[in-house]
Amino acid sequence: MTTSILKQLRVPVVGAPMAGGPSTPELARAVSEAGGLGMIAGGLLTLEAFAAQIDSVRDVTIGVNLFLPEESSGADVQAYAERVAPWFERFDAEPGVLPRRDDFYADKFAWLLAHPVPVVSSTFATFDADEVATLHSVGTEVWATVATASDASVATANGVDALVVQGPEAGGHRSTFDGSAPEQPLTELLAAVREISQLPRIAAGGLMDGNDVAPLLDSGAAHAVQLGTALLNTPEAGTKPVHRQQLTRATDTAVTRAFSGRPARGLVNEFMRENSEAAPLAYPDLHYLTAPLRAKAAAQNDPSALSMWAGTGHRRAQSKPAAELVAEWARQLGR
């Protein structure tokens, strides 16, 4: 089973949407022109920046990812802010405030209906059945990122076309609908999803090259793959310099809520070690709270207080143009 977009790909590789800077239109273009599918990360962008990024790559086939909004968890964000206050003093930064909770979701969704794209995927939840039908009505294929079999069941029932099955090995935010962080490995998760849904599966999590991907495709566990960490050190990515340096220097990754209030895998640093256990489930409250701190850390090339999202295979990230990497993966896959 496949979809019209997946069928068009010369190389069954999707460039993961990495919000917050690493994903750029240049990276999306490079992946698509090399035969894969590049993605625009719509999360954390203003509507104007969102529209501009998409319009800049209209001449190639790309997808767009949206962060679906969440209600407040009711967690004590102020108590956490007081806990991390010494960090703000250390970097001479002021705590950030929550500007809005919905990430301009309604505006972005409406814009995509008026200016359709080939694929739209969701993170943190699935589009409801009406939203799926509306996207279909303008010719857009709909994918949902899922991290549990139960979430995959909900997305399937809502009529999406494919599932991006995200294992715990993946860098960045876990796309569980309830904000949890289960540890079922990708291979087991793919099998569990296959039991409850016949939709095409796009595997994500810890995959760094064609040699990692081939067994999943050959066995039928996945129909395509989504790679993000493998692209972090490409020249087209917007990855911060200190983040690039730490990809090969840092030894470990861990899942933390310390920076954003939602479980996300990143390179272990001092801020994570000190605050992960105390951080509440409160996204995007903590994301905006810590944003000025993280900006100061990045500006000072100090990795101790920066969220550096990366998957378990981060030390294998290569400093090559994205097109070269996709071509290399294609050769490893015999494409």
C-alpha cells in the first residue's frame, strides 16, 4: 500500500520537519530535488514566515508540518520558573512569556486551504475527520505523526493517508497525543501499528543512512522513512554552530521536558541534567519561558543551556550537502 506522493519519490526518504531553526526552505528544496520529499516545519513560525517559506519552494514537491495546539495542562509553570531563575541570571536573560498557545494553527490551516501544498502532516495530535476531508478537497495528502499504536488508531479512523511512525530513538519532540514518552523501540512500534492499521508507514527514529533503512523497507515494516538528525549538519540546515559542534562531541542523548514542557530527545547538557526531573508537562509554556535563555546560550556558543535536539545516531551525522547524502542513501538502497 502506498500514497500518490510516496509513489512519486525516486528515493523513499522524507526530510524530517525540524522546527525552531534546523529546517529551512533550502534544506527542503535540496532533499526534494535529490529525489526525496523535503518538508517545511511550520511549527513556531508566524503566519507571514510560514507563507514565505512555503512560497519560496513552490516549484518543487514539498510537504508542510503543523504543530496542533494543546490545552493548558494546569501545571505550576511559575514554580519551575523560580527553580531555573539562577540560569537566567547566569546568562543575563529575562524569562520569556507565553504569547499565545495555538501557534497560529487556525490561520495556518486556512492559508493551506487557500494555497494548497502536496502534503500536510501533523505533530502532537491528528487532524480531525472534518479537517482531513477539507484538506483532501483541495488536493492535499494528509499524514499524521504518531508515537503509539493507540494514536495511530485514532489517526486512521480520522481518514489520514499515511502514518509517520516515530520511535523513541528520534530527535526532537515526541509526537504522542498525550505528551507521554513511551520507550517501545521503533521496530516494535512499527509492528504494533501494522497490527491495527493498514495505512502506509513512514518510519522515523535513529535512522541515519540507507543501511539503517534497508531492513525496514525490505521487510515491509515501513514504506518510506523520515530522517532528521542525519541532515542536521548539512550546509542547508539552519542548525546553530554550537549545536553542530556538539553533534560529534556529545556522547549521550536523553528525553527531557526541561526546555519546552514536552518530552523531546536532545544532546545531554548541564541544564537537562539539573532540571529534567522537575520540569512539568507544560507545552508551549516552558518553550517560551526558556526561549530567551536558549537564545543567549546560542549567541555565546555555550552548549550548557541550549536545547540541541538530536536522535540516538547523532554521532554519525555527516557534514555534507543534503543532495550528496540523499544520493548516498539511494545507492545504499540500490535505487
